[in-house]
Amino acid sequence: MQTFYHGTSVLFPKFDLSHALEGDGKVKFGYGVYVTSHYRSAAHYAGANPEATQYYVYTVEVPDKREDNYIAFKEPVNPAIVQRAEKKLGEPIPEKFTKDGKDFRKFLAKKLTGKVDLQGEKAASAFLLDVGVDFIEWPYNWKNPSMGTNRAILDDSKVVIKGIDQVLLDEKKQLIDGTQSPVTL
């Protein structure tokens, strides 16, 4: 397991994907629990709801990264994942959709439901889980990918809460240093 962070304006005892769109209301990077390797970034995401007055950063453990348990934006999909997906689909996947994890995910959504909408994203995530994919990954900073990553964990039960901090944010929704205060549920 690896340590990541999740920012929100809501306190809860466990992750539940039935609440997935209650943050910023988007499924831009896939249907899953969004986490980041940067605490400050999670704090910023906690401020996504303009109505919120309280902000929390969850320290979580997520599945370890192995070469065949994730897909990544702007990276080719591991051949073992492609093979498992083709076997499950019962047909080959055109090579152009295997050169980028984003294209692969969108291909699956469209193939499974006819659309790349919320239902398509849910179907693609369920399919990916069935073929052994735990998460979708993209850089924390596109210009400097070595700075860390963000992930959409596809199975909410694989996100284990290790701690929760209440934080204060400034007017730009940035963490005010030193305001972290542990919360007990």
C-alpha cells in the first residue's frame, strides 16, 4: 500500500463511490476515488465546493503500483492489460486506443455503453477492475511529471483511511500552513 491524500468538505468514515460526483461534479480522469500524492493539492481540492465552510484532508493508503495494475494518461497501456481486456471483450482492441491510457478508457466506455458519459465511465471502471486494473494515473504537474501523481482508484474499498485533518484555506483555496488539526470520527 502507498500513502496518498484526498481533499473534501465532507466528513465520512469510509469511501463510497455512490458519492463520487459530490465534489466538483466531474469525472474528467475516470470514475473512481480521486487521490493525490501531494497534501497541499488535496487541501486545495477540499475547497472545490463553493458552499463549503469546513475542509478536510484524508491521509489514505491505496494499492501499490505494479506494471500491470494501472493505466496512465499519455502512456501506452501495458500489453498484459490489453490482452486481458481483449479476452474479456472477445475481440481485438485497435492499436490506436492502446497508446494512451486515456484513449483506452474512453474506447472502453464507448464500446460498453455507446457513450463517453457518466454511465460509460462507470462501465469502463467496472471493466478495468475485472481485468485487474486498480487505478488510473496522471501527473500531478503535466509540465514536470516527476513531481508526483494523481490517481482515480477504481474500487472504493481499496482506499483505506489512515487519518483525517481539518484544514483552513485562504481566499484562493490554498492551504494555510500550520492549520492542520486531526479529526476523530
